[in-house]
Amino acid sequence: MNVRASVGAVDAERLEIVGSAERLAAIKEHWTRLWHDCDALIFQSHDWISAWWRTVDTSQIALRIGLVWSDDRLVAVLPLAITRRKKLRFLEWAAAAYTDYGDLLRAPECPDAALDRLWTMICDRGGFDLALITRLLPDAAAWHVFAPGKAHGIKLRPNHRKEISSRIAGDWENGAAWLASHPKKTRQNHRRGVKLLEEAGTMQFRMLEADEPLGPLLDRLSTLKRKWLEQKARTSDLFDDGKSTLAALVDVLARAGILRLFVIELNGTAVAISVNFAQRDTMMAWVTSYDPDFARASPGMGLIVNYVQWSIDHGLGMVDLLCGGEAFKDRLATDVVTLHSVIGARTVKGSLALLADDMRQRLRQRHNRDAIQAKPD
């Protein structure tokens, strides 16, 4: 179901909420034009959202994509969806599970007032218990809508959920100079890993050519990731056997001409794979996995070192390791950016869930304080 509303005078903006696959498909050209004009990340593209929507179980998801039109020109897209988990309905970014940086698209001529009215319209439409807007960069355009304390829509406040993204940037002459700038132990560990792999067979680092088939390598990536997730007692439906979401999203990167897929092969078999993409003079590492059977050689770290050097040698200004506070990133990052989130309740059920979450956070903080105080000097 789609909802449209005229706003104010004849020349004012028209608001719309997209709720169907058919309407989503119909606005592709308008959305893509705005995406290009905004020089936005692939995460905010129509192709990314559509690929996600086509390949997930939509019985548990409802689209809530807000649009602002000026005559026949699309001037803003707020890509949201309602998902169900833990017996609650969450309003969040569309494709949130696969999107490292959430944001809206906005043309310069789109006024804040129109975005405020759009957010109010989405909130009034209902269908959710909690709005949880995550992974907001400090300079995200979405702060114009979701800044805590605004009077429009449901009341939002900062949430305790924070994530970090680690970046590598600097003035190095080449990739070799970047590696040489690291402590001796880091360089020795890298050489040790390479030596262990070379002792096991013929090792090769390379980037996949544009005309190489992606299917076999993505199957291998999913297999390795499932093995790693099982060892860590974790799950991710992106890598479930038989699911097509990973392939569909990687295809979006390939068709956009930004896919950079790196691999370390041992005797022709991939032991580490990283699905990256290059935008805004930045190499972004989206999905990475390695063969746990070769963990002693750290092929995942070796792959990162190699594609960072490749990126510097090919003139890119930054490598963004995207979301996640993994310890290995600390050894390489030159900068860390904190991503924030906001939350707000729309229903009594949502308010009770938010209250319970607040109580858990206070108890956790008290426990941490007590543990620190109990430590001997």
C-alpha cells in the first residue's frame, strides 16, 4: 500500500510513502537520478534496496520508504522498513542488516520542513513499536530528521548502541611505505603468515577481473563464513545456504562498476576473500572471510595488508574497514569514527521494551563499576 499527500500550496512538496514492490520498481529512474546527484554511497541506491527486498522473506518486513516530490522531481528519499524480531516491530533503515552507513538522500532544494512532515507522516502511519535508527555517521544528512529533541514525529533520544568504523589514511609514497611505517612486530607477523602459506603450496594475491564469474567464489565465501560463524557460535542469514541476497548485492556492486573483490589463493583455492567496493576515493571493505583451517597463517590479515597496499598504489586516499570493533583493525587503523543511533517508542509495548532495555543498561553499568572498584590496586 502506498500513501500520498499534498503539502501546502500548489508549488509545495508532495509526500509519499512507498509500501509495495510495484511502486518501488516504478520510482527507480527518479531515485537513481537523485542518488547520482547526491554522490551517495551504494547503500542508499535504489538497486541496493531493491536487491535486498527481492531476496529476503518479506512476510516479516514492510516497506516504509518516504519520498518528497517537487512537481515531478524526486528531491528526498528516506529508505525505511519495518522488521519483526523479539516479538517487537522495529522501524529501521531498509536493508539495515547489510548496510554499514544508513542515511537519506536529499537534494539541496528540499527544505527541512518537508523532511519533518515526511517523518511525521511515517510515524502517523504506524505499524511499529519502536523506531531504531542506527549507524549514523556524524555528518549524516539524516540528522536533519532524527536529531534528538525535535518536535516532529515520535520523540527520539540517543541510544546506547554505538558502533565504530576504522579507517586507514595517510601520506605514504606507496603501499610498501605504508607497511614499512608499522612496528617491527606487525611486519614480522605479516611475513610469517606469508611464509606459512607459501610452505603449504602456491600462494597468490589478486583482484578478480571484471569478466570472471562471481558465483563459485561467493559460494566459497559463504562456506568459509558459515564455518567461522559456527566456531564463534554466531549466525548471519546473509550466508545461509540457498539464500541469494549476497549474490544479489554483490551484483549491484559489479553493475555499478565499483566492485573490488580481492582473494588470497592457495593452490588455486581461496583461503581468504574480501568483497570491497571503491567510492569517493575510498576502498570500502564490506564482507571478508577466511578459512579457519589456516588461522595460524592469518590469511584474513594478510589479505587486508595486501589490498591496503593495492589501494594506496592505485591512488585511493583512504581504506575504510567499515563497521565493527574487531581487534585486528586497531593494529592498522589511523582513525576511528563513532556511529550513533537514536530510538523512540510509538506504542505502549514499545515503551515497556524501552524501559526494560534502560534497566538492563543501568544494571550492566552498575556491574561494571562494581567490578572496577573490586579490582586490587
